[in-house]
Amino acid sequence: RKWVYTFGDGKAEGRAGDREHLGGKGANLAEMASLGLPVPPGLTIITDVCTYYYENGRTLPEAMKKEVLAGLKGMEEITGRGFGDTTNPLLLSVRSGARTSMPGMMDTVLNLGLNDETVEALGHNAGDARFAWDSYRRFIQMYGDVVMGLGHESFEEILEDEKARLGHDLDTDLSAVEWQHVVGLYKALIEEELGEPFPQDPLVQLWGAIGAVFASWMNPRAITYRHLHAIPAEWGTAVTVQAMVFGNLGSTSATGVAFTRNPSTGEKALYGEFLVNAQGEDVVAGIRTPQSITEAARIESGSDRPSLEKVMPEAFAEFRSICDKLESHYRDMQDLEFTIERGKLWMLQARSGKRTTKAAMKIAVDMAAEGLIGEEEAVMRIEPSSLDQLLHPTIDPRVERDVIGSGLPASPGAATGAIVFTAEEAVAAEEEGRKVILVRVETSPEDIHGMHAAEGILTTRGGMTSHAAVVARGMGIPCVAGAGSLRVDLRNEVLIGAGVTLGKGDIITIDGSTGQVLRGRVAMLQPELSGDFAQLMDWADRTRRMTVRTNADTPTDARAARSFGAEGIGLCRTEHMFFEGMRIQVMREMILAADEEGRRRALAKLLPMQRSDFTELFEIMHGLPVTIRLLDPPLHEFLPKTDEEIAEVADAMGLEPQLLRQRVDALHEFNPMLGHRGCRLAISYPEIAEMQARAIFEAAIEAARETGAAVVPEIMVPLVGLKSELDYVKAAIDRVAQEVMTEAGLQISYLVGTMIELPRAALRAHVIAEAAEFFSFGTNDLTQTTFGISRDDASSFITTYQRKGIIEHDPFISLDFDGVGELIRIAAERGRQTRPDMKLGICGEHGGDPASIHFCEGAGLDYVSCSPFRVPIARLSAAQAAI
Ligand code: PEP
Ligand code: MG
């Protein structure tokens, strides 16, 4: 078998499509090399070696080592240098590369191959001894940290002490001899701490670094990142070993990162940052604030530091043409890393660029207009759940802003919260339900938990490609980065800005779209869903087969859902209407009435309220289907609990509180979710169903008269397990329908259907379909009853199940295709055997989950119904499922 794939000099053994084995980085380096782009030669050790490594007590296969050595030979031939050669040494970088990028989560070793002899040769060849000793000390530091496990800080301490002793402020102030001295101190530290010397044999260094990069696949921050992004641990990482090129060889050298389009807005303009005389990590680490690549961007940012376009026009021109070439080759926006070594451009990485949802929309729509991709592909390019990002509020432009500072608009949207200065505080705040803004000088991968927990992120150092900016955009969290006019004083836990000093807990607002930092809370506006969003949604709507309805119980929900494009109501949970205002009181009277007569008295008071609820919903939906479900929850949910509440109800009913307490106790259930609820209520107390049916029909007639639209109410009976249950309730509904229509002198059409939310109903669907005119899958209860897991108690152990690998995802969030899904397929098929044209939908939470929507498409459902804010997600998911 083959463990190693080489690339370089216009050739490559791998291809872009083979990310699974080569990892994203290795695959794209191979592709760039085949395209004839300037890529330093190298080799990629495939992800299978990572699996081998963990299955074999953290060892590397011998056969792989042979292939690496053969690959090294090729690299030596291409570069004309020798690995370990003491006159013309080849130096290497060793980097991770998973199937999808996990920025900064794993380890890297640069300048590998340096030792006490090769360092002299490097200095001699570069004509720069200072550079060589600086490179050597960087290597020892990285190697000591990553491979030997000594920790970055002990090295930093030595360097800081030396700088203090020599009276230097900056690293760049150190001379060759001074760096050489630091190297000596570093080596002594290693020997003292570990009892073994820093390895001088380049091959020992190489195997050590390769092993360490594989080991970093299991470091805590990589594990956290994978958990957050649902990346399976089995994938493993590849390792790429590549010839070093240097961006820190003086003023004709540079290093940078760029996006072929703006990753925040999507605007079609080359966008990036670079540093002269610097090594790769310096740009992303945010230690020096980088310069713009293009003149246009420099002018826009108002910076007086020159652009790459200005300082290195030739390298810039070549880079720009490579950007165009790569973008049209991959037909997507690219995120590129490059280095210029003494005027010569080298490409170090290309990958599909991470972007905000807003940018993703614009890029997809623009690329379709440019003819690079088709409309369907544009629809496929947007991650449905990322639409959540668009729903972020922005600061109302009419309000006065108390600006205390500003930085780069690194990730859009505005957020308000209390200041915290550490990731741990952010996590603790989230657990207590407090909203916070994480304020840091800069962030690092260790902060990832806290970043996720915060409403927004503010840093005072670093650029648009700094860690904070990249991660926040990926998470869809607003971020202002590099706010240099603000100062964080960690010792005193304060943030100092234009004339103000704010402490931990003080409220600030950040505007990730303009970069402003404001004091206090400000009025926000909901986002505008037009332009590119509307265009893409239009394409999605034309593509999808399933319709998208909403779960809405109130006029507010219904209106919001309409504005998001809902095509009807798939579930109106009528019980929610009974909790409002005075209604709960009347509802309690009804439930606690001693007999049918008492119940009817209370129901008569509820009727006009229900009627007006429904009339309003019918009017808002203007002829679109509206599914109304009869009362479902166990009655105890409405019961008075405190003595005060009981006294109040007793008073209204003219009863002794004592007597009422007895009735409340009598209604107690041990397992209410499996108790007296759903259609069981309508069978025990048909008068409740009758009142609801009357309210629905009277409202439908009224709305039909008022709007002139045909209103076809769909009445849904919950928790049916037996056809006879549905028969009984349907008979009552039909009876009321006739009465109301006769009274009104107007005939309207209506449907009576049922929820399928019990396994028995799914299995007996062909029989139930004789009575039901439609089915709606209540997958919340269907999941609960299929698994026998209480939906209200699941959270206490589901996360443990996930952590222990018992289940992959929470079945209450994303449908369990194998079990619950099988019941849906059975019910759909059997239902349609009896009634071929019956409408099938889903109204459980899964109706707004992209993976579950895919499943529904496959099962042949007609519609999905979800909460209003998920309607755009469902429209897009349904389209993607149909493509
Ligand atoms: C369901 O069970 O999936 C459903 C939609 O009903 P509810 O969540 O109201 O029980
Ligand atoms: Mg239910």
C-alpha cells in the first residue's frame, strides 16, 4: 500500500478530490502543483497513517518511513539542497491537514533540519547570520514545545529576560550573536528539564515532528473544535512535509494571506494582508498589525502603510493572476497563503475560503451571474443552518452612539453584553444564562470554548485574518478585532477607551459590521431579507418540491412566518392560546368543573376568544392552508398550583378552596405525557372538541366572508393510536360542522386528519387513513414513544450518550432515520395505500432541521412545518434535498 504522495515541480501524485486521504491542505497543494503554480516541493503522509498511529501504540509504520525518505530524495533533487547537508541544507515544514480545515487547532513545526552545523550554512547562503540564528531559535522553541512538550512560555521567559538584560524592546533588535546566545540558553533549558539534549540529527527531528503532529489530532482544543463542528474523530489528519521558503529574508521578502473575494461582504475584490520580512505565523498571530495587499483596500482602510501592490509590484501581479486562475479552477472563493522569498512568489496553501453567510450569498449569486456556477449549484453553496446568521440584529442607525473606540469589522451583526476578560468567565456566564462580550488583547485556540459562549468578541490587536476574526465569522458571532484605540488592562480587569474605564460586568455593544465599540445597550433593528437573500430563496423556491409551513400559535408568529415565506400553518397548538391573560382562569374553571354542565358554562366563555384567534390566523394566511390541532396537553398543565391560585379559582367558581384542592389532587397523574392527553381528552370531554370545532368553523366562515379567499380549515386530532379514537372525535367535528354551516347558510370545505405520533398509529396507518384525510408526523412524541425516552428528561443523559459514543446526535433535534424514520416511511406508504392522494407533513421540531428535511424529501412528504425563524432554513434545505 501507498502511505505517501509527493508533489512539486509541476507534478503531483494526488489530486484536489482526494481530501479524504491527503487532507485539505495536501490535496490542494497537489492540485496547485499539477496546475504548474509555484509550490515548494513536498510530500503528504495520508490520514490512514493517523489511524495506524493510534491503533499501534502511537507508532509510525516502517514502510511509510521508507516512502518519506524516497520523497525527500525527490525534494532534494528539485531544490538542489540536501536534508542535513552542511553546505546547502534543505529545511522543512511539517504541518497537519485534516479533511476539513481546523484552523490553528493542531501543531506545526517549521525550520526543521536546522542544527549546530546547518545553521552556519543557512547563514552563509542567505548572507544573513542573524536570520539563520533567529530561525534556529524559532525551530528549537517550536520543537521544544510541540515535540518535546516543554511549553512555549519557558522559552518566552528566557527571551524576555535576555531582552531586558540587553536593553532591547523588540525581537528585531537582537543581533546574530545575541540570538546565538539565546539558542544556547534554549538548548540548556531542554537538557536541564528533560535530561536529554535537543536532537541534532535531522532525521530524528523529522520522525519526532511527524509523530507530534499526528498526536496533536487528539489534543483538547482539536477535540473541542471537532465536537463543535461535528467532525468525526475517525477521519484523522494527514501530515504534509514541505521544503521551507522564507518570508523573513529581509525587505524583499514577505508573507501573507488573502481571499479572492471579501470574506465579510462577498464583494468581488482581492482581499488580504501581508507583512514584510516575516514568517507565516506572524500574520495570523496578530502580533504585528499587517498591511493591505491591494492599493484599493489600503486607501479604503485609510492606512498610510504601503500595500503589496506598491512595494512588490511584480510579485503582486503574479499573485493576482494566480488568484484568478485558482478561482476559476475551483469555481469558488479561495483562501490563500503565500510567501515571497527575495522577490520570488511561492504558494503555500489554497482552500475554499470561510465566509459569513452574507458573503456566501453574495458570492453564490455573483458567481451564478458570472456563469461560473449554475443556479442549482448556487443554492447548494449555502449551508442552510448558517441562515441563522442573517437573522442577527443590527444597531438602529437612528440612535445615538456612545462610541468608546473602534476596530476592524471582523464578523457582522451587533451584540450587547457584559464585559468578561477570560474564556472561562464567558463559559460560566453562559451556564448562568448571562450574555457577555469576551474582551481580549487577542484570542488563541485555547479560547474557543469561551468564544462560543459569548454573544460577541472584541480584541485590541490583530487583523481581519487574526484568530478571533476567522473563528468568529465561522461561528456567526459578531466580532470587532484589532481595536487599537482601546486598551485591555488584565491586571486591573479594565477596558480603557476614549475617556472611559469600564470594568468586568459593565455593558458594551459591539458592531461587527462597522467595527465600532459602544458603551451600554442600544436599540437594534431586525435584518433586511432582500437582495441576494431574496434571489437565492427565489431559486430555492423554484427548485424544491415540498412546501414549507410554519408552526404558529399567535398572530405575531404567523405574520413573522409569512414574512419569512411560510406557505401556511402546519401546526397551531391551540393550548397556547389558553395561557394568555384571563383565559387561564376560565380554562381552570372548565377543567375543575364538577360536571358537563359546568364545563359547558366555562367553554361558552372560551368560544368567542378562540373564534377571534382563529379568524385572525385565517386572515393573515389569506387562503393558505391552516392546520389547527385540538387541545393536546395533559390537563394538569393548566391547574392552579399555589394556594393563592386555588383561592382565586375557587372564588370565581363559588367553591370552597378545600374542595377545589381535592379536585386538583384528583387530576394528578404519575406520567402525564403518557396519560390523559391528546384525543383522550376529546373522548372523555367531547364538549371541549365541540367548542373548538365550532370556533374553527365560525371563524373560517367569517374569514371567508371578509377576505373573499377560500378558507379550508384542516382540523388535526392529536395522539391517535386507534382508528376508533379518530372515528369518535371526527364524528363530533362533522356534527358541529353541519350545525355551523346550516346556521350560517354557507358551505365550506374542511379536512379532518390526524397526527402520527405513536408507533401504533404508524403501523396501523392504512386503517387510520380510512378516517384521516391527512397525516402530520408529530416527531417529538414519535421520537419519545419510539425510544421510550421522555422528551422532557432526555437532556440529562443524552449528552452523556453522545460523549460516550452510544448515539451520534440527539434524536430530538435531528431525526433518527433508522428507527423513527422507518416508522415514518411505513406510515407514509401504508397511508397512501388506502388514500393515494393524502397530504403528508411533519410538524415536530425536526421540520426545521436540515438533515431531517432531507429525510422527509426521500420519504415523499408533501410539506414540512417549523417555527417561523426556521422557515428560510427549511426552504433552502427542501431545495437542496430536491437537487
Ligand atoms: C410532536 O409531538 O411532534 C408535536 C408536534 O406535538 P407537540 O410537540 O405539541 O407534542
Ligand atoms: Mg405531540
